[in-house]
Amino acid sequence: MLIQLPRLTSSLRDPCDVDQAYLRRKAILHNRSTANSLPRLELARTIVHQWDEASVEVRQAYKQFVGAVVELVDGEVATDEFQEVALTVYRLFAGSLQEHEDDSGVGEKK
């Protein structure tokens, strides 16, 4: 008569409560995402003055801008440094847009 022996992996494993492990991991990920979203929200509110009331198109344009900045820095920068780079890039292009509008305004007045 053959007796089936337990698998080695089963005997080496400690009893583990999978549901408890899932809940712990979910809480850790939630805390991590909350900590990461606060600086992002501050950046969004700095660039888009009425972020909470912004339209879908404005939010999409902001996401595209952030994606372009991520590509610019190769995604390898700390959050606070990323905010600084993003604001610098935004101010750079916002300044060039204002200068362009000023130039067209001068042309219209003449």
C-alpha cells in the first residue's frame, strides 16, 4: 500500500492567513499612494489655478504635460525635484506664450 507523502513546499511553509496578508498589503499600498498623490495634487493646483473645477480637457492636457516632463527627465527623479522641473518647464513655456501674445498685441495696436 502506497502512502502519499506531503509535498516538501507544503511542509516548509508556515501557516499563512492569505486574507490577512491581502489586507496588510492593501493598507500599505493605500498609504503609499496617498503619500505620493499629495505632492502631485499640489503641483496640479499650482499649474491649473482652479484644478477642482477644471474640465476634462484641461485635466487631460495637464496629464499630457506631466507625461512629457517625465519623458524629459527619464522618470528618474525624486518627487520634489520633479515638481521643481515641472514648474520650471511650465514657466518657461508660459513665459514664451505670454511674450508671443504681447508681440501680437503690439502688432494689433499699430
